[in-house]
Amino acid sequence: MKKLLILILLINLSFAEDRTYWTDYKITVKTNMDDLFLKKIDKILNDCNDVNKAFLSNLHFSEKFENGENLYLTFTGSEPSDVYGGNCGSSMDWNEISKITIWNSGSMGYSLMNFGDQNYEGKFGMEYHINVKDPQTYATAFSKMMNDTKDISPEKFNAELGMYLMGRKSGISHYIWMEFETFDEMVKTTEKIFASKAFLEFNKTVSPIRELISTEMRKINKRWQGN
């Protein structure tokens, strides 16, 4: 019981510390315009003093349509102002980008707790979209499961449990985001965690209060570190 109380106390403290804010924009880049889009967004973000970190990604099972390909532009930072992005670039820059893109949706949220190396930047990401009825119980169980599977996780790895503030899809309240070095490592690590005793106990605890809505695997194509 004492260990459980200490764990809950640490979880409560982690909600207030090391918070990472983010905004995520889903963009359709028109057919054969990928290189031009990357060139223009690269210029905007490289010249911007208001960006902390950003990255561009696409779903690993790539979404290709007749009118283009979906990409995701994500801003991250320790303050909400770090992820706004609206002060970057001139109106002329964005007008040129608007001619070759369709901005489909945007969302904003922040991390509640982090695991692994928070500064590690992987090449592949796995995201779980979930609906949680009892956030405290879920966070306690998730933290215990992640700590109990440390030996399974690779050395280069990070994960976070977080929640949406704005722009969330219906039925989604929280998310889990994990980054890995390779696609193979991402899949094999996930398989090991799912087969572990710690995950089975976690799943039994949270099944009554959690609904898994969807999952995504993303390939991270480029990163910006800001100025």
C-alpha cells in the first residue's frame, strides 16, 4: 500500500512538471507538390524565432489520394506560445503554400507524463487515441505498466501519455505517443509489451474505463529545432 501511495504521489507531481505542449495539423499536399511544399515550409520554419521544435510526418501506411498525400506538421514546446506557429512566415509565404495544400484539421494538447528519454527524437512514431473515463486510475495503471516493462523497451525510446485541449475527434480524450529508431524496433517492442504480464494486468485494470478508438503509425521525415 505504501508503494502504491508513493506511486500516486509521483504521478500527481508529474502532471505539473515537464509538460510538453503540441499542435498537430493535417495537411493534404497536392499531387507532385511534395518537394515544393517542403522547400517552402523549410524556409518559413528556419527563419522563424517563435518555433521551439517542429516535425513533419506521414502515416507509415501512406495516405495517397487522387488529389495528393496527407502530411502532418507538428509543433512542440514547453509553453503554449511555442506551438502557435502563427507568427512564422509572411502572408506571401502562406499564400504560396495555400495554392498547393489543403489544411484539413488541427488539434492541440499536452503531455501528462513521460517515459524513457524525453529528449530522444525517433524516426517512427506510434500513436494510440483513447477515451478515458477515469484519468487518475488510468494514469496510475499506465505508469506502473511502463515502469514494469522498462527492460523490454529499447535504449533509444520515448513515450508520453497526454490529453487533448482543442480540435480532438469525437470520443477521444487522451493519447499515447511513442517514438522509436526503426519500424522493426517499433513493431517488435510493441509485441513484447503486449505479451508481458505487466500489460495483461494493466489491460485488466483499465478495460472498464478505457476505450481504444484508433491507432496510427507515422514516419517522421524532417525536424526543425527552432532558433
